[in-house]
Amino acid sequence: MNSSLRTPGRRLGPVLGVHVALLAGGAVALSLDAPAQGWGVFVCVVAYVVALLAVCRTTGHRELRALAGFLALVSVFQVLPDWVLADLVGTLHFPDRGGPRVDDVIPLAMAAMWVAPLFAAVALSGGRPGRAAVLAGVIFSGTELLAPTFGLWEPTGDTHRLLGVAVYVVPAEMALGWATATAFRVVRKSRWPLRVAAAFAVSTFYLGALVLAHFLIDVAGWRITG
């Protein structure tokens, strides 16, 4: 698998082009006022996923297409951990910037927004779980740092923060990178029902990592009492 994700640079032009288009389209969408901003982000991330799948298919990148398809499933299920954090744990808030929302809590755009950072982490790591974890930590730290500025989401509640980033999410997102690469390694050639189950398992694992990290970093007193 590792070697199959290492595609010669000259063949990656169209795939890189999709990501450049995502950055350009995202910049335009984020420059809009609400509610146009929310709708713009929604259209942008959905178009990105469709374009990524189409480009990987037409250029013959079978492994990257399989990865993109698996990540699309993971991204849909990622709405659930965000929902728990926002509506139950109380450590995450999604401002209403327009566009469709899940239970008036989370923008539906989040169901596609996880594909790009996870695609970068897993593809650039060559599918190696350890490297994917490190890359995910770097990439997601950047998104957590910028998200409040653009009004996408923001940490809330009583959490330890560094430069405005809730500290507990970073180890959990590293765990997400590891779990995603590991799951894809196992099910990349399996039938779709197993891939769906694996994607759900990744998001469930991530939710557990989030709650555990939040407890250990922000809640636990670490005292020995008698």
C-alpha cells in the first residue's frame, strides 16, 4: 500500500489542482457575509469531494480514489463527534453563518470538510499510521488555529487553550490520523459495507479519544485521596 500512494509528481497535477481550487473557492466563500458564507462553504466542500473523486478516477489513481472514497464516508460520520462536543459536552460551538445545519447545531458542510485534511495527512504519509498521526496533528492544529477567525467553529467551555486552540483536541486529532490510516490499510480492498463499518469505527474511536483527552487534560484533578 505504501508504494501505491507514492505517485510520481508529474501525474499528481490534476489532484493538486483540485486542492488549489478548494483553497481559492474557500477563500471566496469565507469572504462573504452570512448567510451567503455558510452556503458558499457548503457548496465549496461538496464540490471539492466530487471533483477529487472524479479526478482520481479519470487520471487512474486507483489507490487515491479508494482513499478519497473512504474519507468521504469518514467525514460524514465525523458529524457525530462534533455533535456530541457541541450539544452534550459543551466544548465546541459552530456559529450560524448560513446554509443547512444539523439539528441547528452543526453546519452540514462539516460532513464533507474532513476529507481534505485527512486526505493530505494519509496521502503525504504514504499510508503509514504513525506518520499520518504526526501530519494530522500539524494540519489540524493549523485549522483549529484559523477556524475561529473565519467563524467556522470555536472552542467553548472550561478547557485549557494554547493560542486559542483547545489543547485536548490535538492528541485526539493525531489519534484520528492514525486510526484513519490504519483502517484504510485494512479495508481499502474490501466491499463497501465493510468500508462503511470501518469509517463509522474511526469516528467512534475519535469520539472516545476526544472525551478521554478532555477528561485527562481539563477535568481530572490527578490527586490521590484516602
